[in-house]
Amino acid sequence: MAERALLLLVAASPEQARNDLAALSIGERDRLLLTLREWTFGPEVSAVAACPACAERLEIGFQTKEIQPPLRPEPEALLGGRFEAEGYTVEFRLPNSADLLAAAEEGAESPEEVRVLLLERCVRAANGDKPVPASTLPETVIGTVEERMAAIDPAANTELALTCPRCGHAWHAPFDIVSFLWNELEARADRLLIEVHWLASAYGWSERDVLALGTYRRQRYLEMVQS
């Protein structure tokens, strides 16, 4: 997914270097992707989810602004942080797409494997009586690292609060803008190919001719063909 996120951002921001986009925190990256989603499809989002308790399908509707944190972190905060806990001093930075790509390249597949690799890459220094590897920190200290990261960059973990109308079960479902936007774009591309086929078959136009019509005129021609 990190590679897809970068492909989308590079296409939307060709003036920015890929490495600079890869260095954005996950929350900042997803903020940009939500903005791209608004530009492309508008602010209204429609999705479906399955209740984990009874498997009922729920139709979900919301605005992109509803899942954006109200305040954007200060640039200095996004550089990371430092804290002391249980006799350890820990310095860390926020995970980014380059870290996720590195996890994929190293074959990390399970959530725990990815978690350990991100911890090792993002903890700049960990000292008790002496420097220690990040992965050997007590679980409570690791939990504090993750809590601090989430507090600094809340947009990195977007969840929807849902309640099943059938059984009343309430839960939080993750919303992944990368996969959601990618799937929307794939669906639009497939739809566009079908429209080109219909109009080319009906009028003998080339693909370039059809795409040059613009959305409104293309839809009007499609309505006449289908009627």
C-alpha cells in the first residue's frame, strides 16, 4: 500500500520529489490523499462494512472533513519526540512511507513483524544504564512510544465508530484512504473504458475523440446511445 500511496501522490504533485513525499509522516501523507480524494470525487464518501458480530452489511456515509483531525500538528512536532519512562530515555521520529516500503522489502508480513521493524527504524536512541536496541525495550515503554506517535500524528490511524442496526454491536473500523482511493480510481478507469467502447462502437470515434469530449458531453452522448 505504501507504494500505491506514493504513486498517487507523485501523480498529483509532480513538482515534488518522490523521496520528499516518502519522508512525510503517515498522517501527513493521508491528509494529502484525502485532499486528492476531494478534488477527484468530492467530499462525500460512501462505503460498506460488515458487522463482526452478525455479518450484517452496513452502508456508511460521511464527509472527508469528519475524519480529519481538527488541528494539524506543528511542523516541529512532526519531527518526533523524546521522553523518559521506567529508567529509559527514548528519542523517536514518526513512521513514514519509506519505512513501510523497507518493511515490505525485508519481507515483514505479519503486523508484529512490521511493528518491530518500524520500532527499530523510528527509535533514534534508547538508553537505560547503556544504549539498548529498540526492540528490547520493555513492552510498556514500547507502548509509550506508540502512544506518543499517535498523539503527535493522529491522522495516521483513522477509525470509524460504527453500530450495527441489526444486533446493536458497536466497534471501531479502520478507514484506509490509500486502498479506498485506489479502488475508487480503478472503478472509474474501468467505467471509462466501457464508455469509450460504447461511444466508439456507436459513432466510430477513436479513444482520443471520446476522452476529448469532457465528462458532461460524454454522459449526454451515452444517454442518447442507451436510450
